[in-house]
Amino acid sequence: MSIPVRIVLVGTTHPGNIGAAARAMRTMGLDRLSLVAPREFPSPEATARAAGADDVLESARVCATLDEALAGCRFVIGASARLRALPWPAVTPREAAPRLLAEGAHGEAAVVFGRESSGLTNEELARCHALLHIPTNPEYSSLNLAMAVQVVAYELRLAALEEGAPEQERIDPLASAEELERFYEHLERTLVAAGFLNPANPRHLMLRLRRLFNRALPEENEVRILRGVLSALEPGRSGPPGKPTEEELR
Ligand code: SAH
């Protein structure tokens, strides 16, 4: 699974962080890395810290400016350790991930990370549609750059897995409309016989019960059980309880 979201690292000072970010990406199935004016790249330290995720480093695009790195991107989120005075919509990685995936499917989407020393400038943040902040201890909010990349990449993977998860397979088929009707008739008869439902003044009782059962999407088997329960409760019923006859089930 390749997750179509670009990771952009701006002005990274420590090449080790570039390698560690590449590793973080690789573990989560991201492979699009752009580096804006890194201090040192390529670098043996980056390769060492990538620990085998060399392909992400090899295909990394090195750009002179953020504009260049964001060329072709339609949706951009900036990761910031500080919740700025800048009145920008701020989202958590969990909120950002499905949006990034959805936008990434239509055109490219990117997450921009700042410098180790000073983060992103306000001008850089203003290029972003939203700010992403990883909730932290307010007294110490700055994660290591590669660790911030890891958190975001992990949420992207979780969101992608959820998106691609196959519909839960149904083991038993849903009860047919006819089966449901026979159940409701059976229920109504039983309630009238028990004196709970007054046919002269039914109000909306059956309607409400239908709404309740229909909300549960009853399966064939479940309707069979419910009808068995109704039969077992019928007054004057002979024979062992809980075993509906063919006749009763019809
Ligand atoms: N000292 C810098 C933080 C640099 S950490 C500052 O105060 O801005 C390097 C980068 O990692 C940040 O620019 C940001 O992109 C990312 N990062 C670190 N902690 C983060 C957090 N809590 N939420 C979102 N991104 C974070």
C-alpha cells in the first residue's frame, strides 16, 4: 500500500533526522519525500539513520524553495509544535489524515515540517490550508522532527487501512421482507392475545416496534428465533417450550 501524501521537510539541519524521517515514512508506506534547502544531503548519517529505507532517500526531491516543493500540490498542511497566534484552523493528525488521503486521491497532498531550531515561518505556514498540531504536554510541545513525521505517517496509515477495510462480511442473510411481515403479524397476534395491544386503540405501538426491530437489521436466523420466542410464550401451548413447529413459523 503506497500512501499518496508527500512529506516536505524544510531547512533540516541534522541529516540524521532526514534519514530517521525516511525510515518513519517507509514503515508506514509513504515514499514521497521532498527536502527544501537541507543543510547536508545526501549524507552518510542520513543513510545510516534510514536503516534500509534508502529507496525513500534516493527518490527524495531536493528543492531550493518551499514553492518548488509544493508544485502540483492541491492540499497542504503545515505541522507546527506551537499553536500560534496565527488564526489558522488547527487539526490533530487524526483529523488531518482522512482529509489528506481524500485530497491526495484527487491531486497531490502534502504535510510540511519545519526546522529543528525554529519550525516554520509564518510565511511558510500561510502557504498551508491548515495547521497540524500533535497534542502534547503544553509545557514541552516540541517533538523531534522524525518523531513528528512518524506520528503523522502512522495516522495516515491507520486512516488508509480503515478506508480500505472490506465491508464486514455477512454470515447470515438479512430476513426477507416477507419473513419480517410474518414476524410482525405474529408479534401483533401475540400482543393482542396477551392483552398488551388493544386492537380498538392500537396507537402507534406496532409502528414503533417495527422501527425498533428494523433498526437492528434482523437476519433470517434471528427472526426465526424471535418467532420461536413468541410461540413459546403463547398461552396453552403444549409440548416442550422453545421449539416452534413448522406451522408456527409460517
Ligand atoms: N523549536 C521548533 C520546533 C521544531 S521541531 C518550534 O518551536 O517551532 C521540528 C518540526 O517538527 C516542527 O517544525 C514541526 O513541523 C514538527 N513538530 C514537532 N513537534 C510537533 C508537534 N507537537 N505538533 C506538530 N508538529 C510538530
